[in-house]
Amino acid sequence: MSTAPTPAPTRATALTPRTLRGARLPKWSPWALAGGSLVLAVLLGLVADMDNPAQLGLIAAVLFVLGTYGVAARVEGRRQAKDRVATSLVWVCFLLAVIPLASLLWETVRQGVKVLDFYFLSHSMGVVADTETGGGIYHAILGTLEQVGLATVVAVPVGVLTAVYLVEYGRGRLAKAVTFFVDVMTGIPSIVAGLFVLSFWILVLDMGYSGFAGSLALAILMMPIVVRSTEEMLKLVPNELREASLALGVPKWRTILKVVLPTSIGGITTGIMLAVARITGETAPVLLLVWGTNFINTNPFADPQASLPLYIYQQYANSAGYGAAYDRAWAAALTLIAIVMILNLVARGIARWKSPR
């Protein structure tokens, strides 16, 4: 009894998953290339007598990208090499953005902890001269919180309602005009906002220098950021949610209040905090409208008031790069960063708490 001959394997059946997969670099190859690039950059720096870490880091980044392409093209092919180069460029850009930020935070913490304690946070400068030790930033913290708080109270309702109008109701020339002026306000310098409030609030209305005058200028800087961020978040809300609410007979204003805004509350809160962080460190409006004082002023509607940005500037300007004033300036900068960070954490917690499940 004869059996049928076994057919010869064709090209399609002969190929196995192992033969379909080309050569691949090991997972540790990027780390090896990064280490080799760093060592080679250091050697080149020794030869060329370069000791600047920034220069050596840039040379290592260039060598890393070029080395990644060369090794990947030889082992995996040019197509996969281009993909690895794109990934390497993303990582290099990420590190270029993170390293200055990390170095800034490290330097601020290292310099600021020298005099940062409870006494420093709970006392004002009072009768302490800039060249003397002691004193604190209580008056500056109080002024900053009041001025930023008043600016937020003024800017957030106006900005959110403007964004709601542009997304939900805005049609025609008025909406285009509002969008145009919001774009223009986004790029105005802070000194221009300060000069506007100075000319109108202080010179024309004769209201005097105060923390509230500075808050008005800060609110002008804050409004376009709130409008733009809120507008983009409202556009991300699916129209199906609006249509489902309207189909049930719910009025449009109630749909916006109960459906649209709660759905986008997380992004809106993040945008508001970005605006708060933008104005917290402004110095020009404070110099023009608030002036400054070494004493505690709890009333933002009358008389000059201190603030952290102005305090940092004054202490550093009077320190000549050393002494007690120099240490106080770094400690105040660290406090300002901590306040902004705490506000961001609180806002994210509120957004997560209020956002729909």
C-alpha cells in the first residue's frame, strides 16, 4: 500500500514566527548607549579642556542620538533605527526640560532652609534693618495671599462665564470680538496691566495705593488664562451629554450647570490653578500699585502692603549677594514655591472630589 508523497513546503508555510521577527537590540541597550555617550563626552571634555556640565551634557545627548541611530540601523534596519531616534529625541528633550527645573528646586531648597523656621514664618521685618539678622515674612505672606485671593475672586467668575458664553451661546460678531480681545490680553506684559490700573484706579479715581489695586492688575492678567483653559475643557465635553439632558426637557442653563461644568470641573480647576501660579510671582504690578512695607497690614483696601515677590526683590537687592538679607530672599522664594505647590495639591484634591465618577 503506497502513501501519497508529502508535498514540499512552500515559502509561506516554511516561514515561522521566529523567521518573521528580525534582529532586535536588547532592552538594556539604551542604558548602555547613554552610559557610553556620557563617558565619551567626559573624555572629549578632558581633551578639549571643557569642565562645564551643561556643555558635556549636550555633547552626551548628541552622541546618544547618533549612537542610537548607528547601532539600531546596523542591527535592526534603518526603519526601526528612525523609530528609536525619535524615542531618543523625546527622552533628551524631557531631560533638558527636567534638569533645569530640578536644579532650580535643589538650589532653592539648599539656600532657603538656612533661615526658614517657625520664627521666620510668624514674624515681620518690623524695625529690623535689611543688613541685620532676624525678621521674617509673615507680612509678605499675608499680603500675597490676600492679593492673589482677591484677584481670583474677581477673575474666576468672569473668566468661567465668558468661556461658557463662547462655547455654549457665542455666535456672530460679538463672540469673535470677545475671542480676539482674549487673545490680545493673553500676551500683554504685566507692566501694562499695572499702568492701566495705575492711570484709572489711582490717578483718575484717586483711590490710593493698596493691595486691592494690585489685585485688579493681577485679575487682568489672570482672566485670559482662565477663559482659554475653561473654553478648551468645555469643548471636550461630548455633545451627546448635552443632547441627552435637553431631550429630557432640562433647560439649557441647568444642563450647563449640572452636566457640562461638573464633567469638566477637573480641567477647569487645573486651568484656574495655572492662572493663580502665573500671577503669584508677579512683581511689576506690586511695585506700581501696592508699594511695600515692613509692617503687617491686614487691610488690602487701604495703605501699602507687602508681598512675597516684592520682599524677595528688596532683600536680594539690599544683600549684595551675601548676608542675612540674601538668606531671607532664598527662604522667601522657597516659601513662595511651597505656597503654589500646596494650592495646586488642594485644587487637584477638590477637582477629584467634585468630578463625576
